[in-house]
Amino acid sequence: MKSPYPTWFFLPAGVFYVTLFLVPTVASFWFSLTRWTLFDVEFIGIDNYVRFFQEPPLVQGFVNTFIYAFVTSGAKVVLGLLLGVLLSSQIIGRGFTRSVIFFPVLASTIGVGIMFKVLLDPFDGPVNAGLEALGIPGPGWWTDPATALLTVAMVDIWKGVGLATLIFIAGMVAIPQEYYEAAKVDGASSAKTFWNITLPLLQPATATVVLLSLIGGLRSFDLIWAITKGGPGFTSDVLASVVYKQYQAGFFGLSTAGNVVLFVVVAAIIFPLSWWLNRKGDES
Amino acid sequence: MVSRTTTRRALAALGVGGVAMAMTLAGCSAGGGASSTDGSVTLSYLVDNGEATVVVAEALAKAFEAENPDIKIDVQTRPQGSEGDNLVKTRLSTGEMDDVFAYNSGSLFQALSPDQTLVNLDDQEWVGKLDDNFVKTVSTDGGTYGVPMGQSMAGAVIYNKDIYSQLGLEIPTTWDEFISNSEAIKAAGVAAPIVQTYGDTWTSQLFVLGDFNNVLAEDPDWAEKYTDNKAKYVDEPAFAGFEHLQEVAEKGLLNEDFASATYNDGVSMVATGEGAQYPILTFAASQLMTSNPDAKDVVGTFPLPGPDADTNGLTVWMPGGVYIPKSTEGDKLDAAKKFLAWLATPESCDIQAESTAPQGPFVIEGCTLGDDVPAMISDMQPYFDDGKTNLALEFLSPIKGPALEQITVAVGSGITSAKDGAAQYDEDVKKQAQQLGLDGW
């Protein structure tokens, strides 16, 4: 394909891409093989990777990362789809409800985290105070090792479902009305219409939501850091928070190795999934 | 050799390029004013942004300027905690450090590679006036680098004296007495026997770190063995700290909201009598004087007790230091040395003691605390006078594992056993030792 522009038109963008993306990427692969204190760099081969995989919280971090990513991504798809269907039908106050659901997407993640940390405080928080007034003992939300991770996931879903809904609404609007009219003429029930028309034709939107929320979930850090900092103990640690703690401790080479691991894990899940979802999309 | 170091430096500099760029911008305002034509010098002085720290730094700058009209001190701030640590390291490694800066002593100080980055001050006459323990914590084999800022403090138990006298309790000198006191308080139902505040995870480490006097009592060479990878936390005597943490949780001696309460809550609980005992650093005196000044004489201090009443004593933390980076040269270096010499005078101590509540004794000859200090601080004095003190581990060994606070939270909340927690910490420590390039790891 012949480009309408001369090659040197790409030069400014190319320079930015190389200095701000390629160089740091390559440099991080190099630094992940070193012991790096900011004062000295010493090449130590794959020791950092060996070390990183011996991290006590790492196994739990891996498991937590997957739980978190699949729970949030799954919930966003299901809830987003339901809300999408609801909000593209003719209901009262549709515009208002749409904005209410989308609003959390606009708020700062750290702000949301701190707000929920206060709301869900097991002793002084309004949520548990309310539950107590109803005679229900409130759970220890983010202080109980059994619920800490799911509490954060719940907040993540609350915050992210608006975006999923938006994508589903956009997908639904793009479905030609003729299909629905034809189905109506044939006497299809609304459940049948949904299963046989809406759902298959929403495939590209579903693929987008799944991929976006899964990538977000695997890399998630800010919300977890704001609410639990990986605690209590290591019970809500995910890959990204383990990496950040290594960085905080001044183990720069080690944390870079952790980032490379995170990069590989995300790539290993997302590329095949994306290929599979898009192939399915092409078939239908 | 020289060229190799240069390459390494260049690489390090390249790697931190992004951060460094931001630093340079920030640095411009900090290190900008070189000595002007009239012979006056402006020194930038970097401190952390803690409210009390800044108040003291400003007061010191003002008093020093009044005595030295041709030197101006410009106080700059940085974040606290590990973010601040990394900022200091980045600035030092790129040669963009302020002219004078305050930073921790002990293991965090060692991580700055002082021989490469700081000005050696061991020829200064004030070095002789400093407490020997302090000098050790700001020195390497190659030199002495800092002057103390603030006071020493202890990792100990702060307790509510009213509750103790109401229930007729004596200050415990052994762990068993401590437990029986706590159980008496629990039985009386007046207060939470032992306060823990895992909402601020760092506070969970005191049972382990504050127990170090007892470790040394049993094995005086423990710190050295530990640095040489020959002593472990899974073995006694050091294991006791983890065990204690598990024991108090299992026996239900903690405050109900231990998992979410914060450090500020903890100090207030002891002050108001909601909690009876709280193992913490005695810098809590400044928090106490801010939030509950009425409780000045109610909150006292005793050491974390161990197995033996005879060796009962305080685990002591040294104050941080003020250092001059190698990037300070010429007139500025002379002025900076003058400033540091002045910081080591009783006059500077007095200003420090007036600006915020003291947290323990000074480590400079001739400096004294006033009579008006909180009971928490005056209770410490007898142990200092009788020599019943030992330095905390972080001043005797360069190794401190970064995950200790998460591990102690896990043990203290009953998520992991003491045995597993101690083993995890031994593993955690290995990383730090390897990072520092110590032998035998």
C-alpha cells in the first residue's frame, strides 16, 4: 500500500515513540537482569526472576490477580449487558439513570478508594452502622482476610460498570432495527429476540468489554493500594502491588523483573483471547 | 576501574532519566542561588514534609541566620516514607541533591552509599561531643557523615498510669507479668488490655523490633551473627517477638478494632483510658501532645519485657542525621559545615526541644531536656542512667527486610502462625542482604 505522505512525515512521532516507549522498554528488560541501587548497576543474570518467584506473597498474588481480574471482568460483562439492555429500552428517566451509572467512571480511582475505605470501615463506617441498625452484623469488609480482595473487586465493579454499559449501549444502537421488526413479524418472544439477535450482534462490543476489563483487572493496582495496600498481611496482594512494594523497598532491579513478569502474563492471556474473540466475531 | 564506575553511573543515570528530568526541574528552585557578589551564601536544606519536622527546621534556620547574617537557609521539603527515600537516592545518584539534607541514620543511611555520595566529616570537632552509639549509626568504615537531628527514642510500651493504679498493677519486668497484668485488665473490663493498630501497618512491628534488648541480653553477638547469615528469626531468642505477637492475639487481649485502627487512634486510646498498653515508639509523645495534651502525665513508658527481669531494659532508636552531599562545593561547603557544627550545639537542642515535644534524651554532650517533658519521656530516663539500654537492630545491622510490617500484621491477626511468619521474614531479609552485596548470603 502506498502511503500518501512522504516517510519523513512520520519522523516526529517516531522520535517520540522510540524515546518514550521503545528505549524504556528495552532498558527495563536490561535492568531486570541487574542488581540496581540507583548508585550502582551490577549484572546478575536471571537471579531477579528466581528471587521474584520465591517471594512469599507472590503465589498468593498470582492467584489473587486472576481471581480479581475474572471476577471484575465477568461482573462488568453481565451487569453492563443488563444495564445496557435496560438503558436502551424506553424507561422513565433514562438520561438521568445513564449519567448516574456513568458518573463513577469519571471519578479519580484513589478518591473512590479512600471514600469506600471510609464508608466500609468495619467500626465507624456508615455502611456497617446502617447494617447494625437493621440488626445485621456487618462484615469486616477490608480488614477480614476472607473478604478483603472481594471488597476491592466490588468497588472496582461499581466504578467500572458504567464504561461497560456505555460500550454495550453503543453496540446495541448499531444493531439495525430491521432484525427486530422481522423477529416481531415472525412472533418471536423478547427473550428469543435477545438470545438470537441482540447477543450475537453485540459480539464486538462484548469482546471489547471483556478485553478492556480483563487487562484492567490483571494490571489493577491503584484501587487495591488505596483500600488495603495488599493487606491484611498479604491476603489481597496482586502482582502489581507486589512489584510496587519491591520498588518501595529500593529493589529496583527486582521490581523491574516483576514488571516484565506482569507484562508477559498480561500478554500471554490477552493475545490469544483477543485472537479467539475476534475470530468468533468474524464467523458470526 | 574508573571508567567502569563511570559507565555504571551513566547507566544508572540513564535509567532514572525520566525521574531525573522531573527532579532537575524541582532542583532548579532548590539549588539555584549560587553565592552572590556580596559574599552571602544561600543553603538549601531538605527535610521531610512532616508537620513537626518542618516547624523545627524553620525555627533552626531562623536562629542560625540571626547569628550568621551572611548565610541564608532555605528549607525545602520532600515526601516521607519510601517515596521520600527513593527521591533522596535519585537526587544523590544524579548529583542534584540540596546543599544539606536530613535523613535517617542506621540501615537506611547505609543504603545511600555514603562513601560515594556524602562529604566525610570525621575531622570536625563536634564529632567528639556526640554519643558513641549515634556516631556508629552515621558512619561507615570510610568516615563519619552526619550530625544528629532530634532526640533518641525507645521502642517500648506506653501505658495508662491511671488504669495501672486503679487496678493496683506493678510495671511488669517479665513477659509473664505483662500477660498477667493484661489479663487482669481484661477481667476488670475497663479497657482494651493491649492496643494494636494495623490500620497503619508499620505499628505492628513493635513486638518484634522493640524486643531486641531482650535478644541482645541473651546473645550479645546476635546482630553480627545476623548480618553474617548465622542467626535467624525462626530460632530463639529472636523468635520470641513473633511468638508474643501471636500469643496476645490468641488470648484475645487486643482492642476490638485492631485491624482498622490507626496510630493516632492508638495513642488517643491510651491517653483516654480506652486502651491500657500500646507497644510503640516513644515519638508518640509528639502525637500525644498534639491530640491529648491533658494526658501528659497519665501516659507512661516501660520496656517490652522479656524472659528475665534482671536484663529488662529499653530498645533505643537513634535520631536521624543531617548530611552534606558531595555535590556541595566551595563557599557552600564551608557554610554547610558551619551550619552542621551549629546544629551540634546546646543552643540548637533547646530550639528543637521548644519547637516540638521531645521524644527522648538528646545524643549531644551538653544538651538536656527541660523539666516539663511528658511522663512518657521522663519514665525513660532511669533506664538510660542505669545503662539498661540497647540499640535497635536497624542500627547494628544494615539488614532490614521490607515486608516485616505485612508479616507482623498477618501474625498479629491470626492469618499466619508465628513460626511461618518468622520463616517468611528470614526469606524477606535475604533480598536486602543480597542487594547490599553482603558476604555469606
